[in-house]
Amino acid sequence: MIALSRRSLLTAAAASPLAGLWVPFAGAAEPPRVLVLVELNGGNDGLNTVIPYADPAYARARPRLAVPRDQVLQLDERLGLHPALAPLLPAWQAGELAIALGVGYPRPNRSHFRSIEIWNSASEAEESLQHGWLHRVITEAGAMPAGFAPQGIVLGGPEGPLTGSALSPVVLRDSRQLHEAAELPGASAAGAANPALAHILATRARMQGAAREIERRLRAGPALTTAFPKGELGRQLRQAALLIAAGVETSVFKLQHSGYDTHAQQAGRHAALLGELAEGLAAFRLALLEAGAWRRTLVATYAEFGRRVAENASGGSDHGSAAPHFLLGGRLRGGLLGEQPPLGDLEAGDLRHRLDFRRLYASLAGDWLRLPPAPASLGRHKPLALLA
């Protein structure tokens, strides 16, 4: 017989792909609103995403990277989208796409690791916090509002804003994990002499029951006909759409689209990334319109930073600061949010942020998820008016 220590048992439980999965669903009268967070990993080049095409300083700073004016998808007389983002135009025209301009924070950090920590935790630049901002908001909120399901699903990348126990985050990076968890052999904690073993067995039983319930809901859910693009982001968005359409009771999904650290030969790579993002989000919107779930869904992108204004010698762009971010949803008030940072007022070659990212978080938590307003972690930041 192999002796298992308490540490090894708990480590094994934590390492399970479905560790922390919730108890089978209670069947709420109304499915919860859903927030879908999409991390643009690596730091997206905001100036070639939302383009200040009317400012001659843009082309001067980027003789090779600047998108020609006649190719820009003009949003107004000053700003436009990269042509690869054309699949998002129907959402823009329907008033279901909002673009937050110049998003960042004071004293920005240009380290991938440290800056994404700041975004994930909603900390100050010099402050180090252990948990994600959603965990902090939920634990500070106390009582949960009606219709809020305190669970989260991670389909790509690390847990990020969901880090902590408040959302019982479930990591499902591979659809096989769900089936494998549902097929686990039954095990009873009753009579287990070791308390740690009893805890592991009880956790596994809950995992198995919840995984079976998710699979049942997916089988009973609508068969979506919308086609999603191939690739990792398309897979994640399709899985999220199926889970939302099936009525799986979770309030937050976290996804990741990687490859945005474009230090060299950026033009073609960045266009491909933006095309993948736009096609995936457009398909996601159509799938949830098809399922009748779009009005209870809101998508928000985020990244650790933007890129420098001037292109570098390798035909790319280096770590910067402020950047635009997208929000999409059936109840969203579309349009431009905030102010485009002027190219004539830079800080060490970077755009000065005009909109603190925590204002977006305060809006997502309060207006969308209907958590109590002004929790301590975000209370110093005035929410934006996101909803129509």
C-alpha cells in the first residue's frame, strides 16, 4: 500500500483540470448575465488597431508600419479601424461595439509579467496583489445579486482576473477534459479514515457530478449552425458560445489570444492576428444571436500594454503603454469611449493614457454583473456608462 501525505493529496486535487468545479446546477429562473474576457496576450499595437489616420504624425512615426489612409475603415473624421477588423463593422453599425480609447494606468510598467499582474489584479503600479480583480470584487461585495452565478470558466491562458476561490474557476483548455471528468469512476468519501483523502474523494465526486451536468446541458442545448474560424481563438469562442447557449450557469469566461508581442516584421503578423480576432468575435456574436443569448452576454478585451508610437528598426513595435480595447454586447451602448491620446503629447515615446482600465472594470462589475457599486478595489474609479 502506498502512503499518501496530506500535501501530495491536496496537490493532486489542485492540479486536476476541473479542480473547484461547482456542485450541479440549481436551475435559476433566469440565466445569468455573462462576461467574456479576452486577453490579447503580448501587448496589442493599438495605433494600428484604432488608427488616427487624419493625424500626419501617425505616418511620420511609422513609415513602414502605417496603414495607408485609403485602406482604413473610417469610424469618424479622425479615427478608423485596421482593414482586417472589417468583420466587426456589422456590430459597430448595430450599436453593439464600443471602443475604449487610450486605456492604461499611471506610471506604466513595460514588463509583460508585471504589467499583466497589474491588469489582472487591478492594483496600483507599485502594489502587488495575490488575487484577481473579480475575486476581490466578489469577496468585498458580500451578498450576491439575483442572477449572478459565482463561477468562472477558463478556456485559454492562466486564470488571470479569476484567480482566487470566489469564482471557483474551472480550467477547460481541452474539450476532452470535460468528458474525462464526467467518466471518472464513482468514489465515496464515506468511511475514509484520512480526512485529507475524504476531502479529495468528495471533491472528485462533485467534479464528476458537475461535469456530467455540463455534458447533459451541452447535449440538450441548441445545435448552433454558425461557423467559427479555425485556430485556437475560434475554438475557445465556439466552446464559450456552446456553453452559454446551453445555459451553463457561470457568470465569467476567460479566453486568450496570443501572439501580439510584435517586435519584428509586424505588418503581416498583426493583420493576421486582428483578422482572427475580428472573425472570431463576429462568429461569436452571430452564434449567440442564433441562440437568443446575445443580450445577456458582454465581451471585453484587455492586454498588458500597447506598443510604442514609433516603429523600430526591425519593422515592428516595442512595449508601450496605453491602447484601445473592444467591448461587444447585445445591451451595449456602442461608440467611442474616452479620448484618443494625442500624438503630439508623448511620455518617453509612449501615448499618455486617457482612461484608467479600472474604470472599465468598475463598469463591468457594477453595471453588467450587477455587483454592489464601488467596492474598495475599484471604488476610486468612476464607472463608465456602458449599457443602452
